[in-house]
Amino acid sequence: MKSILKKPKRVAYIVIGFILLLLFWFCIPKKLFNTPTSFVIDDSKGQLLGAAIASDGQWRFPYNDSVPDKFKACIMAFEDKRFEHHPGFDPLAFGRAIRQNISAGHVVSGGSTLTMQVIRLSTRQNRTFWQKSLEIIKALRLELTYSKAEILALYSSNAPFGSNVVGLDAASWRYFGRGPAQLSWGEMAALAVLPNSPSLVHPGKNRLILLRKRNKLIDKLAQQKTIDATTAMLAKLEPVPEKPVPLPRLAPHLLQRFRNDNIANGQNGGRVKTSINGVLQQNVTDIIERHHQLLKGNNIRNVAAIVLDVETGQTLAYVGNVNHPENPDMESDVDVIAAPRSPGSTLKPILYAAMLHDGLILPNSLIPDIPTQIAGYHPQNFDLGYDGAVPASKALSRSLNIPAVKMLVQYKYERLHSLLRKMGMTTLTQPADHYGLSLILGGSENNLWELTGAYADMARVLNHFQSYKGQYNAGDYHLPVYTTTPQTKRQLEKGGLLDAVSIYYTFQAMEEVMRPGDELLWQQFSSTQRIAWKTGTSFGFRDGWAIGVTPRYLVGVWVGNTNGEGRPGLIGVNTAAPVLFEIFRQLPVARQWFNVPSGEMARIAVCRESGYRAGEYCQPVDTLWLPKSGLKAPVCSFHQLVHLDATRKWQVNSVCEAPGNMVHQPWFVLPPSMEYYYKSKSYNYRALPPFRSDCGATAQRTMEMIYPKDGAKVYVPLEADGSRGRVICNAAHRQPGIKIFWNIDDQYVGQTAGYHQMALNPAPGKHILTLVDADGSRLQTRFEILEKGK
């Protein structure tokens, strides 16, 4: 009977013991500390760039598993000299504390070990006998699964150091302006005594108490032979901190970006070792400030710049704006690198590369540059002039707007919109139709982060062409990064978004741009880096851009006002480009250029005058190494076989001349509207001889309307006095000096000779403009004048 009774008791004891064991094992949470921390960023060498206060108002850096030996020696000597030997609870220290408290009549010592203090810091409970007992139990449990180094790291990361400073890292920077590893013995001893009485001992207050406690700890370190007498004497001569010092603000906008990225991922604090080069970051910041001082005289208040490593896409310098938090008018808290702005002309090189890639043009194919109106859209060049026709590469290097629009008409804005999205431009939030043809002239929204990333992608593709043996890695297209985490994605395929040869010719065209202040002489200096660069200016002079790329580095600069205010003279080449080249002077000089991707080239016969594939009548012809895609480029349509009379002064046809008497000669012929402007810029252009009077030339061959085009809809704004303005009509004629008679709706309005321009004032509605030249050739154009408000 007794054995039966004893058995349930034994089972009960086992169950109770098991429950107690479970309670003991799970008496501490898996994660001891859940308090928010500061957001902290370091440069590539581990130096602090900046920190943001935690969401609870505390300066609390994230957990750091590295504890300096000096702090370990100081805190053990001051708080827990048997830390490395006890199991979490020190009976000797606890007994000594009880005796001291009884003798003093009040609490003068708690007898808590560092392990127990970690438990108290994590629970934030009041100091009662019951809580002290629980601390002992939890401390014993903590020692079972945490190493001594981990416990000490938990303590140093979460101990209070006075005011709103928590943790050794934050305290070191707040009180001494350096990291813990750089502190002296005197400085470390001053910090080690703070957690014991953070509310009483505060730098700037009770400094004598802090000084006495610190010196007492230094003496103890000397007695323990941790430091020698000379070191102790010198340490005690060091002053204690008077007040907190500001933390570094070397990259405040990158810190802001890091904070936003982490909050978006549900994190409430964190620390990251960035790819930033600390020295370069400071130099770029100084350059930005110098140019800001010059630009603010024109009320241009904001400047931003970024430097990328092409190979990795890592950010080497990130200056999102000027740094003037004391002046709210500067709005220097705005990170312009991340802000969507009008990109101006900075997308033109991508369009040029895309058209080369698709074989729509060759590098020097002639593109029309004449007055243009497309569905009411009337683009203009920056200088308001026209070249008639210009090689595509020159149109890019000169950043001409009309040729860019003409190219986009051919390429289609829907395709360009899709390409830009594939290259990582997420700021294009609207469908392609929303932007239309204005997409190529800055009618979209882009930011410096994604634009520079796209150019770095192109350079990376070109750099990797040979190492990938003619294949393409889809992973080469990625946004910039600001961490040191390597981009390991590699997915080789036969083709890419843009082929290497098209990118190469694009960078070649971009290299030919004149640099500010160098007056075209910069190429003569061997020390000058070869840089492919592009500027941009948004409508209304609101944004100035400059982006430059070499095989190793990419620099992007934005200048303007964060509130969108435009300013006269806010032009990319005048404001952003000088900043860009000064930044490049801070980078290692390298004269090497991109390798020629000859594996994707083919020998193509090219018409020298038109830049298109040579046709039957092209003379002279050059055979060039060009992108293989150029094999499907259009054949030159500007060279024609012209029939002349024996004197070669007149064109003739079968009406007026027997074929056997004709001289057949190839001739470079532009349409009249292109020829009108082209011949004034190209002295070697030979206009077609006129037809002999007995041959009956047609208007289509001799005369062309430049503006308005047939079917155009024209809105005429009111003048300052309220009267309706005039429509300026232009026409071109192959025969110099010939007279043209102008008629609108069968009513004669005037005549022109040589320079064919007429100012008309037709009423709202549809009209027919008829031109008749002195030879009787006729040309008609139908257009509509829109009413006010349409």
C-alpha cells in the first residue's frame, strides 16, 4: 500500500520538477531587447558617417558584438571583478552588498553582477526583493546559453550613460566624438562609471563626482596591474566631458535614405557599413558647398551629386543636397538624389543607343533639323536655330532637340518608355501616352539615383563584353547600391537590352562635347581624363543636370531649387557641368578608354555625306567598322541620279532634252526645307541646278512649305494689347532669289524673294495657303487656326 502511495508522489515531484525546469528554461525571451535603436551608417572603412536618434528619443546604437578590451577591463573592475568566473550570480558580492547596506542604513550597493544587470535592463523592473530574486534566476539561465562575451556585449549596448544616451557606442560618440576603439584609458574609465549612476552623474553636471569616481576606478586599474602608474597618472589628468557633442553629419541624406528603406521593410533601427569613401564624401561635400556659395547669388540654392563605382554599382559619394539645416529657406533636408525631377536632355543618349541597337540609324546618319510641328507639339532647339540636317552623333553631342524628336518619332515613344522602365527607371509612373514625344526633352520625371544607375549599367555592359565572350548578363542592369554587399546575379544570354557596340558609339559621341571653360582645347592635355558626359536643362530653367562616365567611375550632378523655382542661367552646362568635372578631378586619373567591342562589328559601306548605308548613287563611299545591326539600316535616299544638259548648268528631262544629249550625274539632294537651312551651315553643299525653262519643273521638286505643314492646327496667342497675334509662315525654294506669291483662301497677301517668310493674321477656322513661284509652280497647304481656349 505504501509503495502505491509513494509512486504518485514521485510522479508529482517529477512533473513539478519538469514544470519548474520548463519555467526556468523559458524565463527569458528569445530576444532580450526589443527597444528601437538609432539608424547608423558607417563608411567603407567603418568610420561613422551619421546617426539618427531612435524613435523613442534615445541615442541607442544597434547591438555591437565587439567590446573594446579597455571597456571590459574598466567595467569589470568597477562593477563585477569576478564576471568571468561566476555563473551569473556572485554570492560574495551579494553578501558584501548586504553588509554595506545594513551598516549604512540604506542601499549603497546592489551586489548585482553584469549578467543580472543585463536582465534588469531588459525587463526595466523596479528594484524589489522579489525582482532581485527573479534577476538571479534569469541570470543563471542567461549564462547557460550566452557566452561571457555575448553578455558583456549586451550590457555595453544597452547600459544607460546619462540623459538620453544608451550604450557604449552612442556614449563614446556623444561625449567624445570618437568610436569606443579610439578612446583613452581616462575616457573609457569615465564612461565605465556612468551606468552605475546615470541620473546623478551627467557630463556637464556634478563633474566633481564624475571626476572622483573615474579617478578611483583608474587607481583600481593600477592596483590590479591592468595599467602602469604612468598611464594611470596621465589618465587622471584628462578632463571629463562637459556636454554632449554633435555626431558626424557627413552623409545626412544617405542616412535619410537608409532610414526610409529600413522603415519600409518594417525595421525600427539598424546599422550598415556603406560603400561610401569617407575622404571622397568630404571632398564632394566641400565642392558642393563652394559652388553653392557662387550659385546662390542667382538664387540657385540647391546642389546634389553622386559618385558610383561602375563595376559594382556601389555608391562612393552621396551628397543629396547642400547641408544648411540652420536655414529653412535652403530646404537642405530634401534628398534631391531621390527626388523626381524633369531630366531635360539626359535621356537622349539612351535613345541614340537604342536606335543604333535596332539598326534604325548609323552613328552619323543625317537627321532633319527644321521647324517641326507634330500634332500640335512644336519642339525647338535651345538656340532657336536650325541646321537643316545634322549627323545623329553631332545632334547628340550638341543636344539638339528637334533631331531628338524626329528620332523618337521613328523609334516610337512607347518603345522608349518600355526600355527606360526595363533599365530601372521606376519614376516613370504614367503610361507612355501621358508623356508622348516630350519624353525625350524632359517631359517625364526621373531622379539622379536611377539616371546615374542607367548610365553605369551601360558602362558595365560595355566593360564586360570581352570577359563574357560576347554574351550579356541581365544582372548588369541594376540600381545603384550603397552597401558593400556584392551583386552576384549572373545570367548570361546572347543579346541584351542594348548591344555593346551601340553603347560604345554612344559614349564616343558623348565624349566630343566641349567642356566648360576649356574652349575645345582639353583634348590636347594628356592628364585630362576621357569622359563621356551629357548635360540637361529642364523647361523653365528649373533643373540643371550633368552626368559623366568613364570605364571606372560615374558622376552625376543636379543643380536647381527644390521648390521648382526656375532661374535665368540655370543651364546644365553652366551650372552642373563645372561641378561634375571638379569632382572627376578628385578621382584617380586614368586615360584608358572603353575597349572596342569588335566582335559585334561589321564592315559597312557608308555614304560619307548622308551617314546612311551607301546606295547606288552615293559618292564618295567610306567602308567603316560599325554595329552589325547597321547592316539593316536604311540605304541613303539623298543621293539621286540627276539629268543635266551638256553645260551642266541646267537640269533637264525628256520633255526638253533628248536622252542621248543628257549628262547623268549622282547628286546629293536634300528636300527643300532641309536644304534651306543646311546650305547656310555647310559651305560645300551644292544645290541642284534649276530646270531649264523649257522643261516644266514641278512644285514638289522646287518648293516646300516649312511651316505650317499640311493639316496643322495652330493656336495664335493674343498680344499684350489684346489683339490677335500673327502666324509666321515659312517656305523654302531650291532656286535662289526667285519670287514666291502668297495667297490665302484665294486672296493675294504678298510676295517674297530669297527669304520666304510671311506674317499672316487669318481668322479662326480652316484656311488654304497657296504659293506660286515665278515659274508658275504651285504649292498648297491646308491648316486650321484654333479659337481661344482650344
